[in-house]
Amino acid sequence: MTLSVVAVVLSGSAVYGGTDPTSTTTTTTTTVAPASADGIPGPATVSGTVVPTRGTAIQVTPTIPAPATTTTTTTIPPPTDELPTNSGEGRRAVYSKSRQRTWTVEADGTVSRTYLVSGRLTWNQPSPGTYHVFSRSSFTCNIKNPSICWRMMVRFTVGPDGDNIGFHEIPQVNGKPIQSEAQLGQPLSGGCVRQATPDAEHMWAWAPVGTTVVVLP
């Protein structure tokens, strides 16, 4: 298909009071290529030069749907060093057997220190409950095996066989520690609560006779 467009660029110009009988015209021919099989017209040419076309007037391909929105809820457990909510009130030492951790809590409820310990994981020795410090020794040994000794013993209960249970430094056998401080957090004790030396020094200075001790499962 061919379209012809005629434009007059000069006609009837005045020349010294007269009229110029001549006129100049410019003719531009635009040719549109035949439509393709799907009805979309091809590119046009102007005076033999192909004029590129961009896009079409209709949707050629279907639009890809937007990605679905997914909402994910993540429950973050409380930190393992956080003081348990059921640990009593007032100034107290709290020992959690399941966490193998101890807290010293001031009268206003603030935690002055928390650290990993090594105790016994079973329900007994000591059983969960509330106790009070009843005696202290700067140095003592196991009544059944005198070669096992430790420092800074803070007693708060007794076991079923009458042996004392309390907080103390990691014991030594013939001068050698029976476990490393790196192993604290594991239940390696027969009942007492083993502490690293700096933590044992803290408990020794912090817990006089009469101090409340809360043992949690």
C-alpha cells in the first residue's frame, strides 16, 4: 500500500508588488510493508529508508504473574544465660540442673553473675527445691575418698548418704584437676556444683551462711 502526501512550501509570494506565478511543492511517499500472518504491520519505509518500529498496539505474549508473597514467622528461644522466671525472689543463688548454670541474684532482682557449672543431671542430689547455706570451708576433701580435695566449699544440703552438697572449685586428685574449665556445662559431678576458680571465688565471697539457694530441674 502506497500513500502520497503533497505539501506546498511556497505559493503566491509577492515579488516587488506583484505575484510570482511559480510555486514549489515537495512530495513525500511513505510505503508500509504488507501485514504479517498474525496481522501485525511490518516496518515502514520513507523514501527508500526503513523506519524501525518499537512495540505493538496489542499484548503479544501473556504477562508473567507477580511472585507470591510468603510470610515466615521465626520463634527465637530465650538466651540460655537468661535467669529462669520460676527461680524465686529476693537475694539468692540459682542453680539450674538442665542448663548446668548458676546465677547470683541481688535483692532487687538483678543478676550480679552467671556462669556454667558441672553438677549432676538426675532429679536427685540435689533435688529441686529451696535451700540455705549452712556451712562453709576454705578447703575440704571427699569423706569417702580423701585423695579428692577442693577449695571454697559452700554447703547448702546433704545427699542421701549424708555427704555434703554445695558449690566449690573444680576438685583435684593428687594435685591435678579432675576436669577442665572447658568441660563446665556438662553434668560430670556426683552431686556438688563444680565451678571455675574465678566463679568459686565469687560465690565464696558472695554467699555467707544463711544465703538462699534455689535448685531448678
